[in-house]
Amino acid sequence: MSIDTTAINRRMSHFDRHDEVWLFGYGSLIYKVDFPYIERRPAYIRHWVRRLWQGSHDHRGTPQAPGRVVTLIPQAGASCVGMAYLIEPRTFAQLDEREKNGYLRFATALHFGEERTAEGLVYIATEENAAYLGPAPEADIARHIAASSGPSGPNRDYLLQLADALRGLDADDPHVFDIERHLVELIGHERGGH
Ligand code: SIN
């Protein structure tokens, strides 16, 4: 599969007849909201975990030196907390462009609390995509992120903003918070000139 997924996502017609669609965001889509939406609310999806295992050639890194951004990895029994946006289907043109580096749209059940659920979409970069980097120890991921930067800014800002946004949602995410802890230490060392 080529890295650019816009053409594949355009063929994802699952919600074309709907006036409004729920989109689940679990990474930059939580805190960088540069697209129109009708309504948003915290939500979670089941049986997925957030991992900084996807390469970013276009936002937080370059083709020569990709950064690391989140994708979702299947894990039975797990929950992933994020933000759900009710959007018009035409907004996907803009989102497909933004998420084109390996992410595909998948239909999923969104949970808004104990009772309410809705069907919606989520962008996932699966292991098969060419930009997938895969697992690494959290300390190594932090070092990678500290050294990366791309057209959307430093990779460290992506991680730090994501961690802040997750705290704002009361989300428990040991993977992200562990990377954040290592990253903050590294930044401290840089500032201290070590
Ligand atoms: C998302 O936020 O839902 C997808 C990954 C990203 O753009 O960081």
C-alpha cells in the first residue's frame, strides 16, 4: 500500500447518505480542531489502545526523518478515550488530506457513557501501511520524538499537547504519560546543557 491513503478513503462510502457522521479522534484530532463540526463530546471506543507507533512524514517529521504519531492497536477488553465530533460528510475531504499518511477510515461503535452509543468513523494506520514504525520502548520513542520535527511543528509539541488533552479528558494512558515523562526529562537535560 502506498503511504497516501486519500484515494482509498474517498471510496469509503459507508456514511455518504448521512447528513451527519460521528468522527472519533484519539490523537491530534483531540486538540487540533481545524475543521468544522456541529457538536463534540468526549467518547471512547472499545478494544483498541493508543500507541505512538506510526511514522509521520508530513506533519511531525519528514520523508527522510519521520516523526512518531499515534495509531490504534487492537487489544481485547481495552478502551481508548478521545473526542467525538459530529461532522458533515463533506468535511472528510479535508480530514482525508490531513490524515493521508497511512490512515484509513474504519467504522466503529462510539460510546458516550454507560448508555449512549453511536456508529461512527475513526482513522487508523494499520501495520500494513508503509509509514508504520511499530513498537519500541517508551524511552526510545521519547528520544525519537525529541529529535523530530516537520511542517506541522516539533514532534515534542504533538506529544505534550496530546498528554495535556488526555489529562483534560481524565484519560488513563500509561503509554503516552510514560513517553511524556521521558520527554520532559530529555527537555530538562537540553535546557540544563547536559
Ligand atoms: C486522530 O487524532 O484521531 C488520528 C491521529 C492523529 O491525527 O494524530
